[in-house]
Amino acid sequence: MSKDQDEGFQDILAELDREEARVKVRMEMRRFGKPTTVIEGIKMSEKDMHDLSSKMKRSLATGGTVKDGILILQGDHREAAARMLKEQGFSESSIEVI
């Protein structure tokens, strides 16, 4: 298989993972009563997770991080994060906002 075919195959697999993923978007209270938005269940490579994290942080004007496949944003951004995930190709039925 050539490199271009392999990359195309990986893109197709990533798209299928997005459609079938069960993504949970929830809010947690952290230290000193600060709200944080936790997004888990996204099946992406580390690089893609960091890219998605950067887009979300820039769009929402907030800080955040990626740890162990979980995306954490500072503040309560549940609805905006769910909307952005839909724009990135995740199906609406696979996103659960808690």
C-alpha cells in the first residue's frame, strides 16, 4: 500500500470513529469552586486531540488541556463545546451533554 493510500484509509477510519463515538460533555467543579468542562469519549490520535483542543480554546477564549484522552476546558462551555463537536463531524446523537 502506498503512503497516500494509507493516509486515505486512516482518514476513512477516523471519520467512522467520529460517527460511532459516544462523547460525553459534562461540567465538574474543581479547586476553589471553579467550573471546568470535561469532554471524554473522543477517539482521535493525540495530535488530532491537541489540534481540536487548540481550536476550541481559541474559539472559546479559554484555557484547557488534554490528559489521557480527555479534553478539559476552563469554565462552563458545555453547549458551545457540543456545537463545536458537531461542526467537527461528530453526529448530534453521539454527543451527550450532562
